[in-house]
Amino acid sequence: MRNLARIVLAVGVMSGSVASAQSETGTIQVTYLTTEGIGAEEGVMRRDPSDIIKVNGLFYVWYSKGTIASGYDATIWYATSPDGHAWTEKGMTLAKGDAGTWEGASVFTPNILVAEGRYWLFYTGTSKEFGKGFNPDSKIGIAVSESPDGPWERLATNPALKNSDNPADFDSHLVDDACLITRRGKYWFYYKGRQLGKSPGQTQLGFAIAEKPQGPYIKYEGNPVIPGNHEVLVWPQGDGVAALIGTTGPKELVRSIVYAADGIHFTKAHDVKDVPHAAGAYRPEAFTDSNSGQQIEWGVHIGKRQGFLPFIERFDLNAASP
């Protein structure tokens, strides 16, 4: 299966660097709007929303839900909306795993892949209980369903992506935050990783690829592909891939949208003013393999308000200004 990584490698490698474009195309403005139904609620934490899909006229989003701000006591829930503004929370999608397993303490940061007529929920799990000196040991699993409303069945092959056994690798401590697209007949899996001994602020982004939605996912030999970012949001744009970069990483990289024609060698394309935090977006071309994806227009992210735990808030991206 290692030939999958070599196929990608043949495109060319500039591992671990994102160059600035020779000419910037402007700054994108962001507007934030109250999200009904899954917004600020006393004593309730909702965070880490998935990307958004539309099924039979309804938008679907999945997210971590719990009682502490960090999200490390969470289970995975979902909500639906006819318009992307007013949401109805439908219930729990995935409970914690059995005590003592890799996902026994928390399941969180979900994301969705639609493939082969089914729904594939990617999620992060940790075996460690949150508390003093907490240091997550997260891995990524998959659950599958015939319907976006469930029921969901965990794959027997979980976890689908684990931290590296090599201490020198960028993801030797943990992996987290799956984000998937369909490209060139394969499943492209972007994720964040952290190296042993590094801080959360030194998180970087990696890439893996598979022939089937359930995997196996083979990590790209030139990882990491983006030398920063603490959350993962990518989408197909034209025949390439774009990514939203938040507030973590090298100074020249943060608060931007970057683009890679090959999905690997990212170049800065836009600055983003007041960038969303841990966002999920509506990406209608994400799983079509159409080579005609457009820049995202809206999504949801983690909102903050004094006196409340994290909640989910809508954002809209406006056209770039010169």
C-alpha cells in the first residue's frame, strides 16, 4: 500500500513550508451571526463543528458536546437546519468508547465523508481523563451509517489513524481533527499532529490517502504539508485544494487562506480578517471529484461569550477586498 504515498510524492515535495504568493489577492472579511438552537447555552459546551452537508433539503452538522470548555469530556451530537441559521439539535450520534480503550474518556472533533452511498463519521478519541497535568493521547476513528441520522457503527479496524511510532515525526504525540475530500478517485485525509515534547502551539498539518473510505489511510512521506494551524478546514477549489489557517503557526501563515494545485505545496492566497476558530464549512463539491470546487462562503465555528462555555456560531465569508 505504500505506493499510494509514492504516487502523491511524485508530484514533487516542499515538505513543511508554505510560501507567500507573489501577488496577494486581497483580504477576506468575515461576518458572524447568532446560530439558533446550538448557540450559547448556560452550562452546555458545544464546539469543534464538522463540515456541513446537505441531505434532502436539510443541512447537517456534527459537534462535540459536554460540560467543560476544553471538550475533553465530550460525546458527539448532531443538528439539522433548513437554512443554516436556525438549527434543531437531534441527539447524540456517538457515545464514548468502552472504559480503558483508546476512545474511553472522550470522543470529539467529528467530521463527515459521504462516499459509496453511505456516511462516514471521522472522530477523535482519547483514553485519558481530563484533569491536572492532562496531556491528550488522541487517535482518529471512523463510524459508518446508511443515513446521516444513524444508527452509526464503529469500524472494527479503528483507530483509522494513529500517532507515529517515530519520536522525530511531527505526529508522534497525537493526531486529531480529520477533514476529508474526494480527489482523483481517492480519499484525501488532512489532519493535525503534534510531536512528542511540543506544545499545542506547535501543531502542524499532515496528509494521508486511501483507495476506500474506510482506509487503510497511508500517510504522505513528506509530512507535514502545512507548518502550523491548530484546526483543519480544507476544500476543493478548482482542480486544487484550499485551506483556512487560523491563529496558530508561523507569522506569515496565520489568518489566511492557502492554496495548493496538488494538495500538498500550499501558497498563501488571501489574508482573512478576524478568522473563524475551529471552523466547519458547507463544501458542496467536497465529495464530487468534479475539479470545479468554489471558495467556501459560509460555515460554523466555535463562538465565545463571557459567562458561557464555547458554543457554535455561524460565519459568512465576504468577497476579497484589494
